[in-house]
Amino acid sequence: MVKNEKVKVKSRQRMKKESLEGIYLIHGAKYQPPEVINEVPIDEYAKLGLTREQLLQMFKKMLRIRRFEEAVERLFLIEGKLIGLCHPYFGMEAVAVGVISALRPDDPIISTHRNHGHAIARGVPFKNLMAELFGKSTGTCKGLGGSMHAALSVEHNIPVVTAIVGSGIPIACGVGLALQYRKEKRIAVVFFGDGAVNTGAFNEGLNLAAVWRLPILFVCENNHYALSTPFYKVCAGESIASRGAAYGIKSFLVPNANDVIAVYLAAMKAVDRIRSENGPAFIECRTYRMKGHGIYDTGWYRPKEEVEEWMKKDPIDIFMKKLKMLRILDDDTLRRMEEEIEREIEQAIEEAEKAPILDFDALWDLLYVGSGARYGEWR
């Protein structure tokens, strides 16, 4: 082979290699390890731009979630006024509040079967949530969805609440694509548990979001159990966050997601990156559900020592102590807060019990076939 021909071959090989590398970079597939966000010291709160009022609001939202779930548990297990499926958010309050506090009100949220915390953090009223649990027409889904869909509220930009594990992830891709197509600066946020990360929907959704650089924030609420299956028995790799990073998605790991400010910091970093049109971002929030998987589950499968250790990390108690140290929260403020929340919950229960059930004929107005359809007329 003559010298000129050798040069041409090498040139073509170099161009091919550079072209392939360029494709990988365009799709954002260059691996970067997850960024770890550890617990934030209280003297750094001011550096994050958080005001006294914002910190108090974050604490109040966490407290509202806890007290609402306690009331729901009472209505199911003690008073017997509620029946059916329900998946409380006990112990995970810092995740919902930390993430949603970093969002804009017009950022759409795709939620899961464990959705009460997301709804309350976003501002969905107690009365609408409680009415949904009672199956009443004043509920968020007119009493037709129940607990696993209670957070659905178009008014509060929660357009989808899906109970199928992992199914919100590809839906978020559709929402993200719509936002991208419209050239909006909004981002889609999807919550899911550690049980979702071994599904095809998880991997297909992350891959698509990375390739199309969709404005999506993926939030894995790793509470260490998929129903009764321990996380460490079914998930390979160093972390769930590393799976996001493997797709070239900027990923964050919050080892102690019971620290609401650490979650908030991770979410702010992720959100800022997405709004700058740098594609999707991923956060793994390691937390722990304080009760069983569902309302009737005792959680017997969890080691006693493990439960006791996590109970010492109650996110509300931790944040309350920090705010008291900063002299932002005192006993009088806490008492007034508790009384206000209690009154609102009891009023929500009273209104829900009195509210009517949706009239049967109203169901015809909720069908795609049109409001003119009645009984067998459309067949």
C-alpha cells in the first residue's frame, strides 16, 4: 500500500472513531459517578438562600404529611371508617418536601401508589384528599380513584398518579417530550420506589430520556423494601443512582434522605441543570418507611434492630431539633402549628363524611364516547 493510501485509511479510521465518540457525547452517555449529597450542617442553611419562613414552611409541610397519615391510619385500623388499599408515607416526609420545595408550582409531577405525601407537599387540600379516601364526589378523583390515585390534581399540576410499579417513568418521558416540543422551561418530575428499578419501564424510560435529552427529574424513593423484599437482595451495583449515571444522566445520591435540606440541595442542583437544557437528572433518596408496605401490613419481615435504628432518624424530629437550635422554631410556634393542622384534619373528615357519593349517571359524562351516551345507546 502506498504512503498516500495508508494516510487516507488512518484518516478514515480516526474520523470514524471521532464520529462515534461524538455520538456518545451528544447523547450524554459519558459516565460520571453519582454526586453524593451528605447531610447539610445548619450553619450552611443560609448559604442555600433559605429564609426563616421557607424553613418553617418545609417543616410544617412535613408535619402536615405525618399528621394526615396518622389520621388515615386511625380511620382504617381503629374507627373502621375507611376500607381498601392505602400505602402511608410515614418516615419519608423529607423526600417529598425536599424535592417539591425545589420545584416551580407549574412543574408537573407524576406520582405513585404511595402518593399522599407528594400531594400534601404540593398543596393539595386535606378536604379533597380525605373525601377521595371516603369515596365521595368532592374527592380529587370524585371518589373513583381511592388512596392510590388520591394525589391526582390538575389544579396542582399532578396530572398522573399511577399505581403500577414503575409505570410512571415512561409516562414522564411523554410529558417531558411535550414540554420540550413546546419549548417550555418546565420540567417533569417522576417519583418511584426502589422496587421499580428492576423493571423494563425503568431502563427503557431512562434510556429514552437520555437520548432525547428530555427535561425530566427522576426521583427514586429508596425506602429499602419493595413490599417485603429487601433492596440489597435484588439490586446489583453500588447504588441505584449509578444506574442513572450509566445512561449518561447526571445523578445524585442522598445517603440520608431523612435530612430534608440534603434532599432539597440535591433537587436544586438537579433542577438547575435540567432548566439549563442539559437533559434529565436522577436522584436516589435513601430513606425508610416507618410502617409496613400498606395500611394492614405490620412489617413483620423487617429485623427489629433495623427498625429501631431507623426510628432514631425520624426526619421530623431531626429537622425540628435543628430549627430549634437555630431559634427558628419554639414550643409555642410548634403548638399552634399542631393545633391548626389538627383542626384542618378533623374538619376534612367531617366534611368527607357528609359529602355525597357521585351519582351513577354522572359516570357517563366521564367516558370518552361522549356525554350523550346512556346505558346501551352507544353500543
